[in-house]
Amino acid sequence: MKKVLVITYYWPPSGGTGVQRWMHFSLYLKKLGWDIVIFTPINPEAPIIDEKLKELVKDIRVEYSKIWEPFGLYKLLTRKDKKNQIQPGFIRQNKKKSILERFALWIRANLFIPDAKSNWIKPAVVEILKLHQKERFTHVISSGPPHTVHLIAQSVKNKTGIKWLADFRDPWTNIDWFSKLPMTNNTIKKHFELQKSVLDQADIVVAVTSEMAREFSEFSKREINVVTNGYAPNDFKDFKSIKTNKIIFFHHGSMNADRNPFKLWEYLGKKVNENESWKKQLEIQLIGSVDFSVLESIELNNLNSNLILKPFLPHDKVIEALSYATICILPLNNTPNATGIMPNKLFEYLATGKPILAVGPKNGDVAKSISELKNSCIFDFDEEIDDLKIQQCIQIGIVNEDVQKYNRENLASEINQLLISLN
């Protein structure tokens, strides 16, 4: 029996995009004959909970492990409610921080390397080695971030010789917020050393975008495989687009300060000011966490009456809300690594066939993926939104393109072939 241990921080009932990739890959790899065992924390700091996801993976075996994280100390120092889960992107907020918050962030940046989960490394390795004595795993997979999971897998490989596939859903030192952490030079050096050791020692490295793979390859001088994110076909087998008398600009997920599409808000502000029907029909639906700077931009353009804010919803409810969308907003992070960003929502937007309005670099991976879609367009961060292009996209509506290469079942087959190549 081919037996693989998947080390991941995110697993149901945790929700959000971080859990989707390996939740689905595990299910499909099991169908392909793999004996899958998940290793994950029993008490993660999960900012999103989606209880319905547990039912989908009820047949996947899970080994739970206790983890201690510094967020309890952070909440104590900053006087935050202990019950509130910390959003992963909180350090990217532009809101002025108190002295205690800045101190807590310095502690996090320099004492917890590579991330706030680092105290999990030693106990997790001990537990996995005991588990391996009974199970005799043939492969281990680490899916990060958090990149702590890669260091766990690295230690397990070094102690056992198990074949190791390191899966990067996001960059490490080239992540958008890396330079915003108050790190010392020694801390920065340590990050680059750890990143190199993981890239050097993993038997196979997988990245989710071509640009990320190129950057890792240049850094490590080795081949990096690309297996993109995608959509789950079962989520869209009964999907139907529902027409309304509204013009709905739709976004789900986090919209932090780096993703604020201020030119879009300016465009929509002018439309409702000049066009009475748009003033009545326009809805800006934002589902998920929205930074205060985004809300400020929306208010500045007199769009508050057109705004509908909703908290994070269970994934099936997000798909349901997506069926009403007129056009899907895809703002990328206005950061140096923007060309290699492909948010998971992109693939779900593609699965619907609905128009996509992306904001980001025109030479990036997102631009390439939608370049041939007649109902979609991309504008650079500081570019004025072209009204004619938007009207054309809305008028064209649904375009049923072949997006099977982003079907997670097909993507799992690519992972399967990579694992087989290690035998």
C-alpha cells in the first residue's frame, strides 16, 4: 500500500482558501489508491470555521497534535478578546499600532521563526516518528504556509529517509508582508537559510504559480514543479447563474490594504453619480474580511449605500452567492510579487464562466489565465477603469470556456504522478 502523511496546519473545520487545496487533493489521491493520513493541530488559530467541510472529509484519517502558539500572549499584551481568532493578514493593516502591539509584533517576527507555529516543530516530529514506526509511511507531504510544516517534514525525512514533497501555496521570503515585519538582519538571514535548506532537501518541490516556481528555481538552482490551485467539480456541477435587476460587483475572501482597488471605486463612484439606473441597481458585495482602508475608499466615493458587507460564509454559501454575481472582482496585492499571485477565487470564478474584472500587473500569471476570455479584463493598479470594456464584459455575460485543467481532480492526478516518480 502506498501510504502518505500530509502535514498541514489547515484542515476542517478550519475554513477559507488554505484548507481547500489538500482537502480535495486528499480525497482524490485516496481514489487513486493512496492511503492518506493527515497530521494537523487539534487547536489551531483558525480565523474561519466551516463545520460543513468536516462531512466532506469524514473518510480521511486524521492524526491530531497539540500546538502552542504565541497568539495568547499577543492577545494579552494588546488586550484583545481571547475568543477572537487572529487573522493571518493582521500585520498588513495600515492602522496605527500601539507600543504594546509593536512590541508584540517584534517578538513574533524575531523569536518565532519561520512563523508563529514554530513551537510545533519539535513535538510534531516526535509524534510523527512514533506514528511512522507503526504505519511505515512511504511519502510525506508538507503544505505551507505556515512554513513550519516544511521544517517538520524536513526533520522527518532526515531521520527516516522518507520521500518528501514540499508544496508551496504561497512564497516564503517573497511573500507580500515579509518586508513589513520588524525583523533584524540576523532574522532575515535565518529565513533565507531555512528557505534554501527546504528547497535543497525536498525530493520534489511544488509551487502553485509559474512565477513562484521561476523565483524558487532561480533561488535554489533546481527544478520546481507547478500544480496550480483549482476548483472542485462537485461545487459547480449544479451551478446556475441567476439573473436579477441588480448590477452586482462580487468579491469573496480577504480584501486587505494591499488589495484595495481604489481605481475601481473611483469608476463606480462616477457611474452612480452620472447614471441614475446604476445608482439604483449597483451592489458591491464583499464577503469576508475587509480592511478599513478599503471601506474608507468606498465611502470617499459615495458608495456606502451600494455596499453590502457580509462576514465569512461557509463555502457552499459563497458558491450560492456567486450565482447572483454580474461581474467578479479579482484585486491582486499591489506588491513586488504581484506577477506570481493567483488567488484561489480566480479558479472558482473561471468555473462559473462569469465575467472577471482583475486589478494587477498585465504581465502576471492572472493576466495570462484570463487573456483569451472575451468577457474578462485586467487593469493595472493605477490604471483608469475603461467603461467600454466593463460594459462589454457585462453584456457578454457567461462564457463557457474549457477550464478542465483547473479541475482539482485532474490536478490531483498531477500530484499522483509526482509521488509515483519518487518510487
